[in-house]
Amino acid sequence: MKILLKKGHFAYSELKALGHFVSGLSLGIDNNKVAEVLLKEIPQTKKEMKSFLRFSGYYRQNVKDFGRIANSLYKLYDQQTVYEMTEERVKAYEELKHSLTNDPFVLTPDWKLPFKLYIDACGEGLGGELHQTQIINDKPV
């Protein structure tokens, strides 16, 4: 097996890969993707909503309470559901958009510091997040 240096990324302190910004301190959404989210209008069809949910689902680790926020939007996947952007769904869409663009990174863990585990088990969803207080107070890792 040969390693081709021109095809790999070696000895970089940070890089962009698969829509993510990766550094020694954090993993975040690539700035170009953040700009795309800011330009998106409220989806007008089921197909557009599926596209947005797939996009935001790819970055779900960057959004606190993703399942709870996106629950009303995922209900539009049902074939029997008529596509209707209610006030609740518009609010959920805007909250997802805000979460993806305002705090789009997750810290890498520092194994010497203590962790906090947040668990959410309600009627709308099930999830958990591992947090740690590092440079910034209580961020997901």
C-alpha cells in the first residue's frame, strides 16, 4: 500500500472535510454550509422539507434537543399528512435554522475534566448529550 501525500491531509491544524470544520479543539459546520442555511426559505413542499431535515439531521450533534425541535417537522413525512406549515412548524424550522447557524460547533473532549450527561426522555423523543465545561461553559462534546 502506498500513501499519496498529494491526496491526503497531513500535519494540518485544521481542515474542512465532508461539510465539517475540524480542528484540535472542535468539530463544527463548514462556514459555506452555514451560509447555505441562512439563505434557505421556509420549505413549501414535502420534498423541500425532507431535504432540509436530511441536511439538518446530518448536523444533529450540533443542535441541542434536535429530536424535540424537529418532531413536528418530521410528522410531515407521513403520507396521509397534508403539508401545512403551521405556526408551531414555522417556529420549529426557525429554531433549527438558528441552532445550526449560531453555535455550529462541538468541542473535543478533555479526558482530564469531568463530564455531565444530560438525558431527555419525554413523549416526543429520546436522547442524551455529553457535556463538559472547558473554555466555554457547559458545551456538548
